[in-house]
Amino acid sequence: MLKLRVMAILAALAVLLTALPVAAESAPVSFVMAGYDGRDTQRDWANNAFFTEMTNRTGVSFTFQQAPTAEAWRQAKADMAKPNAQLPDVLFKAALSRGEEQALYDAGALLDLRPLLEENAPHLWQILAGRPDILEQISLPGGQIVSLPYLTSAGTQNCMWINQKWLTQLKLDMPTDLASLENVMRAFKTRDPNMNGGNDEIPLSFLGIYDLNFLSHAFGFIMNDYHIYAEDGAARFAPLTDEYLSMIRWLRDMYREGLLDRNGFYTSDQFRAITSSDSAQTYGIFLNAALTNLVPADWLKDYQLLMPLTCDGKQRYRSLFGGVTTGTFAITTACGQPERLLGWVDTLYTLDGAVLASLGRENVDYVVDGDGTWRLTESFSAGNVYAANALINSGTAIPGISSDEFQLKYSDSNIVRVVQDTLRMNTYCELPFPVTSLTEEQAAYIGPLQNKIGLETDLQASRWILGEDELTDESVDSFRDRLTQLGVEDFMAFWQERLDEWKGA
């Protein structure tokens, strides 16, 4: 009996001794946090319930240095790289470019978090250990990790949303390639699918040449915002290819035929959005990143995400963000307890943390019903006030993961279908060109070239599509001569060097 009592006492002591460090580690502690949220979020971090709940969960609280404008935040980051700068402890919603990361690290302002992640941010480290591509993407050229990312498997993509109600009405199949898309667009234009007796249907709605460039996948290539892509180890400039001209020629023909929105080069989402479900449906296909911004909630059931069109037997699509947003969170060299901050942010790399950031608190902002589905409470009806006071994930990107798994349990089946379609779409998405880290000098060099060449390319494409300039061999040669004069050869030589560095050549 005595032996058993002694063993019980020793066991109790062992529990107590192992608990002591945990208790000390979870003692309340406060840090200085700096960062930026756009004015449109109407968010005051000091009065945001997300931070209050995170303090309750982790014992970590903050005093805030919230920049009022994007320009103020850019200046604040630049000032941190100066000698003897007064640094906050942590940068949140930091919007750090790779150049800013490198400059701040070289200036001794940011910590290399890589040696600390495995022990202090185990949820994030588990993700990175299984995804070496993400680990590489968030690392500086020297291997340091000075900022943490936002990760999503259902990243927002700029896609085509097609009117399934019209397809059903006209007994049409979902388009699978360019030819079937043409047939559907013509049917939308000529067969009165909204049954109002008029000719008001708009087969394909878009905003400028930027949206139309996403159709390149149907012509066998995808390109980034600067019209470049990597193929067989080489950096390619799409406007110099026959495939690009084929796309422009097709768009010109569709515009002439009235199958593209006549206002597509002159309108905005504000003017093409439909706010009343009593309105006649006039749009067959939207090119847009978020259908919910364009149609009433009652119409979500009528539209479906169109998967990538097949070209040469392949389905692929340009990824808008690649599922990884870098530069969201960093710890400065002024911080005395980086381990506590890593423990705090690691919460956001769990599903519970992601739900808190994107939806708020259970039984306050949302409730889970007996069947396992969830719904928002009346607080959601407050709109921007709810997002400003309860959430943190709108505006500038936060660190953490998306709450996709939880979103699939939403009580509204139409929203669930949109999430499911988005997840499926992301399986086809890829980056046209690797994400590369530029030094300040490299960014200063390539920026003006990109702006000049990109502007000339988009303007000429628009002229051809609108018929303001005939698409002839002579006009193509003239366009390419102007690109040469603007420095396209130096532009592409630069990106070939970056691609070679990325490959480790």
C-alpha cells in the first residue's frame, strides 16, 4: 500500500513539474503590432472581437500601430529598414513584397523564423513539411523565412460563370471546348433564353482585356499579368506567339458577331452588377472572380462555374494567386519572445483559427445545428459592421489557412455548391511563371519595362478586338516593332535569368 501511495505522489509531482513550463509559457504577455487594413474595411483593430478572442485563447495581447492608408504603411515599412529605427514586435497584415522582405532582413529588422517554426508553430510546420513547394515559395534566396503566408486550396480565381438555367431552357450541354462555347454563346444571343421576347441577352460579360486574357487556356497557353509564361525551360512572351494572335482573332470575331458585351471595355462591376432578383437575367456568362458580387443571392442557383475548356486534350487554367499569399506576418528583431508570437499565429493555421478569422465566434456570429451544418446569426445582417467588428480576414491578407472544410457545411446549398466548384476549379489551376523574389534593384529595373510593354500590348489587343485597327500581317509587324523599341528583348532576358535562377541553373 505504501509503495502505491509513493508511486501516486511521484506521478502527481511529475504531472506538476511538466505542467509548470506550460503555465509559464501561457502567462499573459503583450506585444506591439503594426500593419494595415484598408479604410473600406472600417476596421479598428483595438475594438475587433477577433483579437479579443485570440487573447482569451492564447494569453497574447497587443497594442496596435494600424496604418491609416496604404501609402502610410509603405512608408512605415521603408522606415523600419533605416538605422536605429523604432521597431514594433510584429507585422500583421504586412503586405510585404519579396523586395521589402529582403531589404528589412538585410537591415537587421526581421527575424529568420525558419529555425523556430518546427517547435513553436507545429501546425504550420506540418503543412510546410508536406509541401516543399510552398516552403520554397516563402523562402528568401538564402533560405531564410522572414514572413509567413496565407494558404488556401480554394483560392479565388477569375473564371467563367455560366447560366445553367439558360442551358437547361435551350437544352444545351455545358461547353467543353472553344467550338462548343461558340455554339452556346450564339444560342444565348439568338434564342431568347430569358423568354422576354427581346434581344437583350449578353452571351459573355467581361471587364476589359484583363478578363479576356484568361481565355488563353482555350488556345493552349496560360500567361501572367505581364503576358509571360515558362515552357520547356524558356521564358516566353505570349504576344509574340501565333497562339496569342489566334486568341485575339477569335475575340475580334466574337465581338463583331455581338457575342461579347459591347460595354466590356467601358464598364465596371459597379454598373454591371444586378441588385434585384426581380430583374430580367440578361447575362449568359460572367468572367469574374466572385459571382456573389454580381448577382442577387437568389440567382446563385442559376449559375455554375464553367470548368476550363479543353485544348489539345488538356484542361488547364491560369491560377490568379497560386493558393499562397506571401508576406502576411513577420516578427522583428525588437521582439523578446518570438516563440509566443509564433504560438499565437500558429492558431490561424488550424481550422478553428481559420473559422474564427473568417466567420467569427461560435454561438455569437454563427451557430452549428444538430445536423452538423452551420448558419450565420443575425449579426451577419449588419454587413460591413459585422465584418469590421467580428472578423479579420477581409482587406489585406492575413496569415493562416482558409476555412474551406468548414464552408462546405454551410446550411445554404447554393453557397456550398459555389465552394465545391471553386475547389474543383483550383485542381486545374497552375502558375504560368514561377514566383520569384526580386531585389529592390531588380524591381526598380523591371517595373518601368513591364509597365510600358504591358500597356502597349493591352492597348493594341483592345484596338484589334474593337476593330479600331485591322488585324493584318502589317499591323502585327508594326506592333512587334514597337515592342522591340520598348525593350522587349531586355525584358524577356531579365525573366529568363530569373527562371534560370529559380531552376538552380
